[in-house]
Amino acid sequence: MNDWNYAAHQGDLAEIVRLDANREEGCTTEAMDWAASKGRLKVVQWLHANRKEGCTTVAMDLAARSGHLKVV
């Protein structure tokens, strides 16, 4: 798991913002997938507003399956 995905999985929005400001490589769809699956709504919102990678359908499937309907 890379730094972006780990921070998203943990719901660490401050780390996501730090990575965005200081890293060239950016993230992948896995960051939002992880955040959604764990119900990390603020991270999902930030990634959606500030990054272009988006997510896969897995994000919504896992969020719904885990009861994180606000994320869906």
C-alpha cells in the first residue's frame, strides 16, 4: 500500500493534503476506493474536489456493503 492509499485508508486528511502539496506522483483510484470502503467521507470529498483520479465502482460497492451510505 503506498502513502496515498495508507493515508486514505486511515482517514488522515492532513496527510493527504501534505502529500498533494509535496509529492509529484499523485495518487490512484485506490485512494478513493479505500477511503470510501472505510467511510472516510471527508477524505472522499477532498479527493473528489482536488484530484482527477476519481474512483472505481468498487468504492461505491464497498461503501454501501459496509453501511457507509453517506459516502455513496
